[in-house]
Amino acid sequence: MRRHVHLAAVALALLAGAARAQVSVSIPSADLSRGPGLMLKAFWFPAPASAPAPAVVLLHGCGGPYDTRGVLDRRMRDYATLLNEAGLHALVVDSLTPRGEKQICTQRVRSRLITQAHRRIDALSSLEWLAARPDVDAARMGLLGWSNGGSTVLAATNETHPEVVQANVKPAFAVAFYPGCETELRRGYETQTRLLLLLGEADDWTAAAPCKRLAAQAKGRAPEVESYAGAYHGFDSTAPVRLRTDVPNGVSPGKGVHVGGQPQARAASRDRLLKFLETLP
């Protein structure tokens, strides 16, 4: 019992340390669709390293990076802590509120004013910001995204997009949790970036099947794929599974989508993520 209490105290101390280390920063986006000078709100979680360390851009889903209280949500803080413990810097980037939106989940995909074109530019701009930092190893920078942010990972690594080919800084690695893959699948996916896809087999919001086809048909470097039986969208959370009827998109538009965690998939996906990061050059 004492050991469990000690471990819990250590975990709380680590989370508190991460919260203290969190620094609010502004990232200039190369997106000129709303005029020059767009600044993205972001949160910097530096790794406790004395030498330049790898860094990861964290890309939120359609609900944005905040909880109902308006503070950075648990998922972002937890993963920033996880990355810091693994020796990586973490940068959480907010693509929504600088453009006047709090969430886009309840908007039909085709009517959204914030698209993957905007978010792709944000991701690439964030990598440029990281590369200019002396405490970042610019040769070992990556992207990590969830849902809509996972789709951004695909869009920002797909070399059929001119912005990706022409980017001054490219990610060396990328991870996407339950992304929507259909758009990049239709376009044709080609990359030299090492990519890991983490998918839920029961996902009825962003289905696993298109992502598996994307990986099978990809040109260049083939993505790595892990999928989890019985896991819904958001399987890496601790929230119970619920039906969201306010989401108009999904496998069966108009019928809602299931969202929530699965303990086995949560644990397995985190282990897989860490193993993926351990093998960085």
C-alpha cells in the first residue's frame, strides 16, 4: 500500500511539475487566408534536458485544446508530461481560438471555415518555430495529433501537397490517433516521414478501414499501423463511452458517434507510442 501511495505522489508531483513548466507562447502562422500576421496561441512544455532535445507539436481534435473551464485539457497536459518524461519537448498549438472558433465538431465538414489546409500550414509553421530554438534538435522533430489533429498529421506529411514539399522544415516522425483518413486516401498519400497510426476498430466517427487502406496504398515510406479491438473514438481517454448526437459527421451521418476510453487500448497505445519514440535516430 505504501508503495502505491508513493507512486501516486510521484505521479502527482510530475503533473504539477509539468504544469509549472508550461509557458504560453505565440507562433506565427504562414496562413495568409485571413490577412498577414496570424498568431497562434500555444503552450510550451520544455524537457529537462541540458542538450538540444527532440520536440513534438501536439495537434488537438475538433473540440480544441481546452476543457469546459477554458484551461488546457487533461489529454494535452498528460501527453506533454509523458513526452517530457521521455526526454522530448512538447508544444501544444491552438488552431481554433485565434480564428474565432472554440470547436468545430458540431459543424458539417464541408461547411467548416477552419479546414485541413489551415491546420496543415499551422503544423508546418510550428515546426519552423521549433527549429529556430537552440534547445531543440531540429533533426528530430515530430507531429502528434488526435482525430481532426490526426488528420492534420496526415495532411502535413503528405508530399502530394505543394506546401509540404516546399516546406523549409519537415517532421522526422509523426503519430496520429484515430485520424480521419478518407481525404488523404482519395488524394493519394506519399511520404518519407516515419508515421504511426493508432486506430480503434469500433470507431464510428473516423473509421479504421480507410486508414488501413491509406497505409497499404501509401507511396514512399509505409506507415506503421496498430488497431485495437472494440475501441471507439477517443479510446486513449479515461472518460466512459457515450453517444454524441450533436456530431453531424461520422460513419452514419445524423445518427451520432460514440466517444470514450477503453483501458486496454489506452495502455497499449501509450506503450506503442513510447516504443515508437524510443527508436528515433
